[in-house]
Amino acid sequence: MLISDKIFENRDFSANVPEKGEYEGCTFDRCNFSRVSLTGIDFSESRFSHCDLSMVQPSRTAFRDVLFEHCKLLGVSFDRCNDILLDFRFEHCVLDFSSFQQLKLSGCVFTACKLEGVDFRACDLRDAVFDRCDLTGAVFEQTHLEGSDFRTSQRFAIDPETNYLKKARFSLEGASGLLGKYGVILE
């Protein structure tokens, strides 16, 4: 079933799960998806604003050209999504303890997001932008970060020996996030 260009406002989908199908060009404003199974649902060219998607179950869920803004996405296993044409952006979101492990997210943009404890292991984040993000405890291991931009982000720890960093961009203040394991003190 195709649901196109529809606006969903103030809906509690935790009580009434959204219908399976494809949501194209839809807007979800101030909706609660907390702990909802989104299995087999496709979202394309859609927007989630001020929604709670904490612990949502995105097994085989497709996100194609989707914007999340001012959303809470705690503990979401994005690595279970349908990864074909996966494309999303996050603005002013809290994504603590979510997982993007092994996903191809080239060019993904995170703007003013809180990403505490997020798992980016073996993720392809070429040319990704982390603009004004808090990456406290985020895990980068065997992560492809070529050309990624971390210049305005903080509290990250990225080991240059276990990640691919060619042409990745960091500010001088952020250099401590690359040298932390060496016990180097930058003043």
C-alpha cells in the first residue's frame, strides 16, 4: 500500500502501529514511535520532526531520503534497516546508544546531534559531516572516515591506527580526540 504526501501529527503509534506499506513524501510531526516495530515499512522523501523513535525496531525498514529533526532515537539498531539506497540526515537529534555498524552511509550529515555511545564500527562514513555533534563514547573501529568532517564536533576518540582517516578534517582543538590513546597532553 502506498501512502503519499500525508501529514501525521501528534499520533501515538506505540498504541496504534502504522500500517505496513510505503510512505512517500510524508511528514510525521510530534509522533510517538517508541518501541514500535517498523518491520517491512518503507519511508521515502519523508520527514520526522519532534518525534520519539526510541528503541524502535527497524528490521528491514527502508529509509530513503529521510530527514529526522529534533527527534529522540535512543538505542535504535539502524544496522538492521534495509540498506538498499539507505539515505537519511539528522538535525538536532539525540541518537545515544544507537548502532550504525557496517552500514554504507557515505555523505551522511549529522547536525547538532548527541551521539553518546553510538556504534559506528566498520561503517562506511566517507564524506560524512559531523557538525557540532557530541560524540562522547562513540565507537569508531575499522570505520571508513575518508573525507569526513569533524571540525566542529567534540568529545570523540578515534584511533588513527584502526580507522581510515585519509583527508578527514579535524580542528586543532579536536586533535586530542585522535591522540588520546597515546597520553599526549595538548595545551
